[in-house]
Amino acid sequence: MSGKLAAAPATSPETARPRADHALTAAAILEALDGIILGKPHELRLALACLLARGHLLIEDLPGVGKTTLAHALARVLGLKFQRIQFTSDLLPADILGVSVYRPEGGRFEFQPGPVFAQLVLADEINRATPKTQSALLEAMEEQQVTADGTTHALPTPFFVVATRNPTEQTGTFALPESQLDRFLMQIRLGYPDPAQERALLTGTDRRSLISQQPAIIDPETLLALQDAVPQVHVSDALLDYLQALIAHSRESRDYVAGLSPRGGLGLLRAAQAWALLHGHRGVHPDDLQAVLPAVVAHRLVPRAGLGGDDAGPARGLLEAVGVP
Amino acid sequence: MGRADTTARLGWVIGGVVAATLPHLSHLPPWVPLLLGVCVLWRLGAATRGWRVPPGWARIGLAFVCFLGVLATYGTINGLHPGSALLVVMMALKLLETRRPRDLVVLLLIAYFLVFAGFLDNQSLPWGVYLLGVAWLTTAALQQATRARAPLPAREALALSGRLLAGALPVMLILFLLFPRLPGPLWGFDASTSSATTGLSEEMSPGDITELALSEELAFRARFGERPPGNAELYWRALVLDAFDGRTWTRSRPRSQMPLQAEQVDAGGRRIDYDVIIEPHGRHWVFALDVPVAAAGAEVVQAADLRLATVRPVNERRTLTLTSDLAAAADRNLALRDREHFLALPDDANPRSRALARALRADGLDDEGVIQALLGRFREEPFYYTLLPPPLGRHPVDEFLFDTREGFCEHYASAFATLMRAAGIPARVVLGYQGGELNPISGYHVIRQSDAHAWTEVWLQGRGWVRVDPVAAVAPYRVSDGLMGALRAGEARAARSVQAMQWRRQATRVWDAANTWWNTRVVGYDDASQRRLLEGLGIEGEHARALVTLLAVGLAGSLLVLALVLARGLRPAQRDPVVIAWQRLCARLARRGLPRLPGETPRAFAERVAAARPELGARTRTLAALYQQLRYEPDTDAGLRRRFLLEAGRFLPYRWSRAAQ
């Protein structure tokens, strides 16, 4: 996620047209995912859009609602190397990043990569680890590399982290500071399935075996091409006006403790572009922006005390308050 | 909201509150500002040091005690001053319980009200300027207190509220000029506040006017038409004293209260019209040139001794339009009994003076001869005109005439009238003002207390009452050049302050002109001025109706202009025909009860329309999709654009929509 906000629409007409197969590829991926994760099409699309926008995903929910299944299914469908790290309070940074091990045969230290060296990393229950360990993962996410003993080791590409956290009301957790939350592009909730899906879940095949049977739909190179296409999606001046009005309102309104950061604004744009790509739009529509906005701002906009309790509150208020140009 | 922000907001509000209280300091009992000061410090301490504010029950108790305090101080809570005191007390206590922006707004509204009360109390120009400044500050504080984001730096906050007030200026002017006014002064309802210094007194004994001689205070203003009379003719008559006890001249009652009879005055043909604007003095006196012959309005009556008087005491600044005849003669045929009244002298006072007068008479001089002889005596013998006369004893006229020979106008007038009466010529003393300074900037004559004067009138057979000013014989410059010209050199103390006065007089001419403008055009703008304004606009008669019409049109016009200016600043002009077509389409749907919500995307809106009106669904969806494509996607072709414009134009045409109603 580099480059300026204003640089996005300055693309040449040839690159501005997403190739038709991007949308088709996306449709195929989503079809496969919908077969595994039941009743969560919107969340699945958000997760995929997040990945395509080169962002990282935070899932905040209770245990057992399918967070791990989602991450695992994504990895499987996209053909990514998957690693799961269960965060605990005694997990150390080296347990994630890797350690230098002395090799008597070679007479020197050799870096033993940790579980973070994967293409899709599921950081499960990230808020159970100490802040030091959390921060080690988040720095790796941000810099796409790990530095150990003065040597820099690049992380594989594509690199996508799905972190889950228990709602902070639960005991034995360390809340993530706001500055680190900002490194996640989106935060979503899965929630309980509705009765029909629950029935299908209960009677159908075990998800685990479904996943293991699922072949990869695309290879990492195709995924990288899709990721490269996201910033090329056309952004009109009218949409930039809308985006800036949303950002400005979040900063001026009394409803929020703090407004959206420039990184948040840029993330919003990239996520909307990814969403437009997924839906075959040749340019970002306000609907695309509105679809991703709740997930992008959920962990960034903190409502002022006493205003709106539910999760959709801040996003809904923002969308209702700012006119679509 | 950070703590520093909160403190900054509080600081602004406290600034506004204190500034609005300052004008009331002069009449508030000392405990009220003290309470405000304590509350301000306490609240600031609470904001910066975390002091605890008193709990709710204590505040309520305190409020009750303060209420009783105001009641005890004034004996009432009605009226301007008790009301202002109560407001200040309320503000002080409210300050202790400010938590949310709303509380600050309440405080500022009270501050606005105090500004208003301050203007009711005093409408002078400097006060008005100060209160305008307070209103500005309070508006800036209001803006800071209710601002969503962090407070602005002081300069920007003041600039912003300045722009706000400037935007309100046209509305203010229109309301000021056109809001229907009631006859009579709006401000002067509280007589107790405007009982100013009286200047002259109802009687005259040696030393009375001397006290006024150094007072620069304004007595009244006058405005003549094209050619004002010369200074030597500006004798402003206020009171006539006709009874003398050997020391003090007083008015004899009921004679001085009798109304003027028409046959008393014979016209002389030098009529002159002028306005006098009298500062409040709490009495009935009117200052008019000799001989006043007419006054506009039923306000003013004229007594037999030619002076004018108002029906109600002058408790507020009052403008009177008067006519005088400078050549008129009065009382040509004074009855014998009346003549005797003007000859009365006490037998046991001033024997030397009476002897002198009798001696002159014995020389065989006629009335005119006696007058000339006495005036010559004043001129030739070493009489001095001085502000520092020596004190006089039991026979003041004798001592002045033969021993001290130093005195001020009242000494001369008293002595001359005494001599006249002793010589058998009816005489009386007139109190008033002499001269006045023309301010070339405003065109008004300004007459100050230092212009107070006393002179004599004698009655001559065939001529009636004739003014004789003995001071003119001793110090003619007093009459032609005013007081400064008449003073004897070497009068150290008095002269020094008179010099300073002279210098200041020059420097304050502009100020006086501004005050005159303010008092006559702004504070004095009344129903009559309003009528004149309308007549100037060519609207005659039925002016109440015209006023209301003009007011409505003017207000609507200025608000419209303001709205246009604001709208231009807020929204860039929309020129894209696609957007215009879409907005029209939305407006048509809105008339069908389906308004687009601000945050609704075209597609979402189309879905809602389709749900509510299935028959419109398909077309709305297509149009919304086309619109989004045209507006948000790159290089759409012209055909699509044409299609959208055509379809949007046909959608829900006006004829169709009316048929559906």
C-alpha cells in the first residue's frame, strides 16, 4: 500500500480497464468459498477484497464461529501456503519469527524461519499474547520482512495475515492498541449462522474434510496479478469527492473520538477498488465504497462514549450523514 | 475533547461573561462582582488543578442566599439594576456547574442579555462601542464553545465571529431603520438613572455660578438654520429671578408661574428657528434665545416672565424645535403694581449701594442716564472679572461694589439689579447660558456648564424689558469670546485649568460631533425620524403599512442575498448535464413521496423505489445503473450518455405525475 491517494486515478486508459477474466476468476474463487463457508457471502467477499487490496484481516468474534475455517478455506482455494499460529500468553516473538540456531557442522548460526514465513498466516486469538509478541507480528506484517541477528529475511509473497481476536471482554487478554489496529485493513465479524445454514452445517460433511478436498482455483501468480489490478481500478473525481467528504466528516463530527487517519482513508479507497474488481465494475461506485466502509472503519472509528453501542453504529452514522455526490 | 481544549473554551466563555459584567460594575453592590470573581477562579481551578466544585445542594442553597441578597440590596427584583444584579449572580453560580457545551451556551446567552441591559442603562457612544465589542467577543466565545473541533486561535476566532456579525449587519440595519417605532423614548423609561447634574439652580447667591465655570459638562446643543446669530446675541434664557433678600435672588411665587398673555409680546421681525437638544437635568427648564415666541408641540409652556418650561421634567435627552424673535419687545405696558414688584428691595441691606443710586437720581439723570452712568462706573473703576472672588459678608452688594470689586457674572448681575431697583428702575435677574461653541464638523452649537451666565433685565418706559449685561461692560470679551477671553491674567490656578480646557476643547470637537451624530441619529431615531425617512423615499401617509411592507421586503431581500452568497461558497456550481438530469429525476421522485436520502447511492435508491413502486422499478434501476456508469466509470461512450439524458428526461414527466395525483 504505497503511493498517494491522488495518484490512483492517474492511470492510462489501457491499464484502467480490468481484464474481463479478473471478474471471472474472482467469481470462481467466491463460488468455491461459498461452498465451504455457508451463509456468509458478504464476509467472504470482504475477506477476499481485503486480501486483494494487500491488506490484512482482523476477525473479532467468539470462538467456534468458523474463523479458522475461513482462513483455511481461503488458503486452500487460493493455493497459498498456510500456517496457523495459536497465540498464548507465553508465546515469544521468536516463536513466530524464527530463531538463529547454531549448526555445529557448519560452525555458524543459521536462521530457522518461524511460522510467519507462510503466504497465509492465521494468527489465532492474537489478543492472548503479550504486547511484545503482538507487536513482533504486526511489524513483520507492516514491513513484509523479518530481521534477525542483523540479517533481513523477506517474507513470501503474496503475504496475508488473518488475525482473530476474542472480544476484549473475555479474561486473560491483552487489548491491541489503536496504533496496531490501524495496520489491519479490515475488521469483520462472522456471527452465528442462521437456522438454515446451521442445519446444513450440522447435517453436511465435516468442513475440515471439505477443505482438504478443495483444489486450488488459482495459483499465487494469478493472485499477484489480481492484486496488481486493484490499484488500477478507475476512481472518478466524484468518488474522490465522496471519499474525502466521508473522511472529513469522520474528523469533524462529534460522534467519534478521532477521525480516520490518512492510512485509513487510503485503505478505504483500496478496499473499495478491490470490491469493484470483485464485482466486475470498471470504476469504483459509491456502492463499492459503502460495502467495504463498515469493515474498514470498524476498528478505526471509536464512537464517543454514550453513542451507538452496536458495531455497525459508527459506519452507519457516517454513511447516513454524508451525501453521495 | 482534550483537557486543554476544554480549558480554552472555558476561558473564552469567562472572557465574554466578565466583559459583559464590567459595564454594570458602577451600580452593582460590591458582593456581586466579588462572587463572580470567586466563581471564575474556582471554576478555573477546577479546570486546571482539579479542584472540586461545590455539590448540587450547596449550589442550590447558595443560589437562594444570593437571591435574597439581591432582594435585600435593592428591596425588589424588578427593574434594570436589580435584574442585572440577578443575572450576574445567576451567571456566577451557573459557571460552577458547567460541564457540557450546552451549559456554556446558557452562560453566553445571559452575557448577551447583560449587554442589552447595559445599553438600556447607558446609551452613550463610547458605551455603545464597548458593548458592540462585548457582543463580538461573546459571539466568538459562543462559536468556540459550540465548535465540534478544537478551538481556533484567538485571532481566527475573532475574525470568524466578525464575519458572522458582518453578515448580520444588513438585517440589523433594516430592523433598525424600519421596525415600527413607538412614539416617545424607548430608552428613557427608568427616570432614576438619568437624573443628571442640574447645572443651574433655582436661586442665585454670590458664588453659585462660579462652581459651574470650570465644568466642561455638556448642558445642551443647539442647531440653527443657515445663519446662526453672533455669539453676542446668544443669551439662552432659562430662569428669571425677581425677588431679592439682600443676598440671594429667588423666584417669587405664584407670579413666576403665571402663563404668558399673548398681548405681552410685540413682534420685532427677527424671527429665527432652531432646535435645542437638552441633556437630562431633571427640571423643567428650556434654554431659549430671547424672546422665545413659539415652540413646536404641546410639550412646552411659556410663563409670564418669558421663560419656557417643559410639562414633564427633562429626564432624558430631549429635542425641542423653538422659534425666537430677537427684536421682540415684552411688557411695554407693565402695570404700575407690577413695576412696584420689580422695585422691591430689603431696607436693611446694602445701604451704600442704595445711597449711590439715589445720588445718581438726585443728579437729575433719567433712566437711560442712570444705566449708562452705572455701566460707565463698572467700566472705568477697577472692577475685575474673576473666577476667584473674595468672600463677601453681610452686605454683599455693598462690599462688592465698594471694597472688593472682584467678581463673577452673578456678582455683577446682582449688584446691577440692586442699583437699578434702588434708582427706581424695575429690574430682574435672568439665569441661563451665554454663547456656545459652534462645532464646524457637526454644525451644532455646543453649550457647556461653563457657559452658565447671569444677566440683568431692566424695564424702560416705551421699550419694555431690555437686557443689560454689566459683565459686557467690565469684560466685553466674556460675551464675544466666551469665558477664556475675559479672564484676568495671573489667575494661576483657575487659568491653568482653563487653558487645559481650551486645549482639550479643540481635541474633542470631532468626538463631540460623533456623539451628536450618535445621539440624534442613532439613539434619537424615533417614529418621527422614521416618518421623515419614509417621506424621503416618497411614501406619504399610511406609513405603518409601508413600514411593514418595506421591512418584510428588506429582510427577505437581505436574507436571500446572504443565502446566495453562502450557497455559492458551499457548493461548487454543478454543470454536468448528467448530474443535473439525475437531480431532476430525484426531485420528481421526491414529489411522489420518494425522496433520496443523502447517504443513499443511486443503486440503493433505485432498489428502494422498486420496492415501493414496482411499476417504476425497472426503469429506475436502469437509469440508476446508467447514471453510476456515467459518473463513476472511465471513458463511457457518448451513446450511453445520450441514452441516459433522453430516458431521464422522459421519466415521470410533469403531465404524467399530475395525472397520478
